[in-house]
Amino acid sequence: MLDSSAARGIGPLAPIRHTLPTVGGIRNRLMAMHYPRRVSKIKRVRQFGFRARMKTKAGRKMINRKRSLGRRLTPDM
């Protein structure tokens, strides 16, 4: 019978449980790095695009404020 800390489920060699805290805990140090979430271009345009801004009063106000500063609202193609 093993009486080591790993067998009891404590210590650095213990099996990783999904209930461990993910901020600065042992789980972050042992898990592999992953790619950031890819944002869909169509979702981004629908949320932050020109037509989405023009739908609300605050969005139109923001566009007018940027135009008054001389900013372009659409990229040069």
C-alpha cells in the first residue's frame, strides 16, 4: 500500500482534478498552452460595424464624433 503524498491525492504529483482553481494554481502550470478564441468576422462586423453603430442613437453620435475629428470610418481598399 502506498502512503506517499501522490497516492493520497496531495502534493505536486497528485492527479489533476477539474475542480482545482484555474488562476495561478497547479493546473495552469501543467496544462498545455492553447490558442485564443477565434472571433468570427461576421459576428464582429454585426456587433461593432458601421450598420450596428447607425442603429442606435449613441452609435450615430460616436460616428459623428469620429468624423468631426477627421477619422475615416472605413478602411482604404
